[in-house]
Amino acid sequence: RGLGERPVLVFHGDRDTLIPIEQGRQLFEDIPGPKEFVQTPGAEHVQSYTVMGKAYEAKVVDFFKAQMQSKLD
């Protein structure tokens, strides 16, 4: 919805009680263009970074590096 072909990286905790992960996945499926869904085991709402720490940061960097590289190919 208004995203066009922008890359989207979604993190969603599997213990989120505010927005159930099924709803997050459903919304994710409606996103056009390049995208990736990361299910964070043990994370509640907006807690993916807290649970994942440096792995979260690495995932973000790797995702956008890959997206930038695909634009150069």
C-alpha cells in the first residue's frame, strides 16, 4: 500500500499479544516488492531488538546490502 517496490524488512515476535503474529504475516503477504519476514522467537511486541541484539543489527545491514547489490546487478 503505497510502498511500490521499496524493500521491506519486517520483524515480528512470536510472543506478541498486542498484534498476533498471524496478523503480522497477513499484512506482510500484502506488501509488494522485495521483502523479508523475520520471526523472533520469544519476543513480545516491539521486542525483537531486545531479544536479538547484534543479530538484529546484522540482519538489517545484510538485508539492505543485498537490496542495494540487486539494484547494481
